[in-house]
Amino acid sequence: MTRSAAFFDLDKTILAKSSSLAFARPFYKGGLLGRADVLKSAYAQFTYVASGADHDQLEYMRKYMSALVTGWDVESVKRIVSETLDDIVDPMVYEEAVDLIAHHKEEGRDVIIISSSGTEVVEPIGERLGVDRAIGTQIAIDDEGRYTGEIVFYAYGQGKADAMVALAEENGYDLAECYAYSDSMTDLPMLDVVGHPVAVNPDAPLRKVAVEREWPILDFARPVAMPTMRQRLTELNNERNRRTALRVGAATVALGIAWYAARRRGSSL
């Protein structure tokens, strides 16, 4: 029996902003960033939200972030993210994305987030959203628990597609039956590797490709607060459980009727 999954980019697909850049202020308050870095991150966030990020911008961001985090204590990063996550992503989560995640889970698919943001940011967000797995960029850590600045895995471009292929082999996913969602032309390899690619809030180059290839295009526009998101997830989960109970109940009744009919036939012989 084949399995399938739904792969989601994170920034501007599930979240309305860049998840990494959004933590600039908490990192500043935690002593990890200087004021100049906060201003630079704020400008980068504005540019990203306004026009997206092309290959050159993402490469610059990769080098900048790699140099920036060198020497940071990993546990401090995790603590800051954990303490400020709800405030940072409030309201950043698209309600449409929450509904879509719930839909795929209801259909029996694993839901996987794969994002170029750091794994220490991506994994807690994935946990809040109730996805099955969250994969982010991984930076090497030395024996003292600090980032070395060396990027072990960059979840970007072809790297995302390669990770999806590896996950498919590991979990038995049929990629032809899998879905992928992204906003950026830089994620074209990610979209190409599945049978059901979907462009979400696409930048101009990706929208052009999606139109040419007749891919579905979704435009999300309703960021919701974290409590509202949790409430929505609870409602969707309750509805899913109700439907499951109804299906089980109907199946039980059908079996009971079949048993009764068979018994009647046996009695009449």
C-alpha cells in the first residue's frame, strides 16, 4: 500500500512573513544581536514581504545568517524561540493554510514543513501546527554547544527536493501522489518532484510558470492569531473525529444488518 504526503514551504506559504527574520528583536533582547543587525533584519523583512526573495537574495541571506550566528549558544536560541514563539507568529499563520493542513491529515497524508529557516525555529512552529515533521536548515554545533557557522544542510532549492526524495524512500511515499506548496520560484525543484504542485501566494516568476503548466494557484490572505489558530485546529480535529465516528457507526450498523439477514436465512433453511 502506497503512502502520500503534503510538503509545505513555511514563509509566505504558511506564515505571512519570514520566520527567521521575525525573531530579530527577541534575539536582540537576548543579547545575541546588535542594534545594526536588528535594523538590517527589519529592512530585509520588509523587502521579503513586499517582493519575495530571489536566488541572489537568498544566497546573501544564507551567508549573512551563517556569519551572524557563529558562536551563538544553541540552548539560548532554543529558549528564546520557545519563550517568544506565540507572540512572534501572532498573527502570522494563514487560516487557509491551517485548513489545508487539516484537510491533508484528514485524507491520511503526512504533513511535512520544509523551510530554509533554521531548524531551531522551524521545528517549534511545526509542533504548534501539529504537522508530522518539520525540516529546516541545519548549522553545525561544536562540543561546547555553539554554532560553528558551517551549514550542514541548506533547505533551499534542489536541497529541498533532495530531502523530499529521501523522505519518500524512507517512508514509502509515492511522490506522484504527493502534494507540495510554495510561494517562490526558488522552490521550483520542490514543486517539480511531486505529482500535485500548488503555487501559494506566488512571486511573479512562479505565477508565470504555474499558469503555463496549469498548476493550481492559491492566494492566502487571512493571517490569524495563535489562539484563533489553535481553536480552528481543535474545531477541525473535532469535526474529523465526528466524521470518523459516523463512518464507524455506519459500518457497525451495516455489519449488524448483514449478520441479522444471514441468521434469518439460516433459520429459514
